[in-house]
Amino acid sequence: MEIWTTPHGFLKAAAANNATSQAADGGSDVSFTADGHRYVGQINAQNQVERVQAWIDNPVLGDTPVEVSYSDYRDFGGVMFPGRIQRTQGGYPVLDITVSSVTANPTVDLQVPEAVRSFAPPPVNVIVDKLANGVYYLRGGTHHSLAIDQADHIVVVEGPQNEARSEAVIAKAKELIPNKPIRYVVNTHVHFDHSGGLRTFVDEGATVVTHAMNRPYYEQAWAAPRTINPDRLAKSGKSAMFETVTGKHVLTDGRRSIELHEIAGSGHNDAYLLVYLPTEGIAFQSDAYTPAAPNAPPPTAANPYSVNLMENIQRLKLNVRQFAPGHGPGVATMASLRAVITPAGTN
């Protein structure tokens, strides 16, 4: 898509994929479909590609429009090329380039690194750490979740990445806690790597528990078409159910309480949750604090998100004894959090 949405790439791809053309605004609209993706380009009366539209799949946004506009065409030493390139994705600006020079057909030697050439996606796996009776830390890859056994249901904290990851987490949670439905999935924040699998839990029948600011965003985003790569929810047509959090919210089965607290004042996200099990002293959070790998050198500067997390824990008077972070090599302690917010060489 990156190549085929450039002016020259679009024209070559259109010629190779039986594109259709129709007159429009003194120029023409040219469109074609390749590899299940549709491309539409607008060409002006001077035969210059002014705009190219394409659509890509996104686990949160569904069929996501990508639009690249080209303007201010000039002669750069015999090469006609746009002097301005602007790109939006999902309606938001993501690129704006002013072109100052163009070199035609330069010698380029692009070697594909062996690690890239031989890369194969790792299998989706879930590694289980039992943190307490009925509390399971579900690790694997780069993103982790938590499964909590309640009297007649399961609570899963975090549905990250995509459908494949969430399907693996759901399967493992049901294996560990059989014969109970997943009633809730707790979402710490809206960033796509932490919300890309939520729709799979909705199809499973779970209520999404998230900060109140996130609900309207999810409702709007999930209403978009999903024709490029229909997921389970698109096929079932089920409606999402939400339970929203502002400040503090408690999920309980009458014996175990799960506290959800707003992480206030963080520069990472404005609608951000910390999950806390008061009886077990276990806290789950994503991105505010990621433990380093074993034997990694100590940080030379304090991570402001981690400093803010500590401030929130102290403000809320939480007795955290163990962290189950959304990223990193595994569980951590308050001592390890204190170590990263007190860099080497400081008191």
C-alpha cells in the first residue's frame, strides 16, 4: 500500500490490475482492486495524480481509510513531482511533507536484513503464572492479561492486540477456570495494542469495563464496516455492553473485590485504569511501569509514567505487594518500582 499510493506506484499498479476510469472534474477517477484492497485515485487535467485513497484493516477501526494528497507539482530538474504530500489515516493527519529536492533514479542498495528475510510470526501462546488462589497471570509475546475466578463467572483484565491473542487468552482462561462464563473484560486504556482484542470478548458475551471517556469512542469505532477482514463480532452482529468507570469502581462476587482506579495525571493516557485486588495485594497496569529484563542496567532517568503511578498508589493508599504488568518479563514488586523511579546516582 505504501508503494501503490505514491503517484508513480498508483499508475503502475492501476495498469497492472485492470483499473477502470471515468471522467470527473476535468480529469478522471481511476480505481482498481488488488489483494482484496480497493484503490481510488483522482487525476487532474494535467495528468497529475492529486489524491489516492485506500482502505486497510485495523482491529479497532475496521475498514480504515488512508488518503494521500499530492499538490504543488513542480519540475525538479526534469522530474515532475509534487512539492507537498499529505496523508490521513482514519480521518486523522499522520504525515505532512514539503519536498525540497528530487533525485531521479539514484543508485540504491537496499539489503534486507537476515532477521527480516527469515522472520516467521511466532505462534500465539499463553504462559500461566498463578499469583494467588483463583488469580492467573496470562503472559505471552509482548502483551499480558489477568484471569480472575469469581463465584459464578470469570473476569479477564486486558484484551490486547488482536483477535488471535484474545482467542488464546479466552481459551486459557476457560481451561484454568472451567464451566464459568467470562462476564467482564477490563480495559486499562484505549491505545490500540491494549484494545485490539476487545471485540472478541464482546462476541464471547463479556461486558467491557472501561473508563467512561472511552465508551463513545468504542461505540463509534466499532460501528465502522469490516469487509476487508471480518472478525467474530462482525459475523455475529452482537451488541457491545459497557460498564464505565470514573474515579473508582468495584467488581465483586460477594467474596472477592476487584477495584478499578483511575490513574490521574498521567501523560500516557487521559482515561487510564489501574486494577487492584485488595485482599491479594496484586495490581495490574499497562505501560505506566514495565519491569526491565533480568540483569538489565538500572535506568539513568526516572520514567515519568512510573513516577506518576507511584504517586497514584500513594494517593489511593493501596497496599500493593505484587505487580502484574501488561508488558515485560513477569511479575514485579513495589521495591522494583521504587528502583526505577530512583535512578542510579540519585538518593
